[in-house]
Amino acid sequence: MEVEPLGVAKASIPIAIIAFVYSVVQNHMLDKRIQKRALTNKKVDKGA
């Protein structure tokens, strides 16, 4: 079985797309978590 560079490149495109989507979802979830903590800290500061 012979592996050609073009075949490897074609196979890597879906993997790159999946990795990109995964990173976008992870960053979005992290942003929401950070925003929630920031809002909680503001409420605590105002109550003191």
C-alpha cells in the first residue's frame, strides 16, 4: 500500500475542521464561565 502526499492532505482537511470547531466550542464555554464568575464577583462586591 502506497501513501501519497495528496491523499494525506485530503484526509487531514476534515480533521482540521473538526479541531477548529472543537476549539471554538471550548473557547465559547470558557468565555461563558469567566463571564459568570465576573458577574458573581461584581454582585458580591456591591453587597459588601
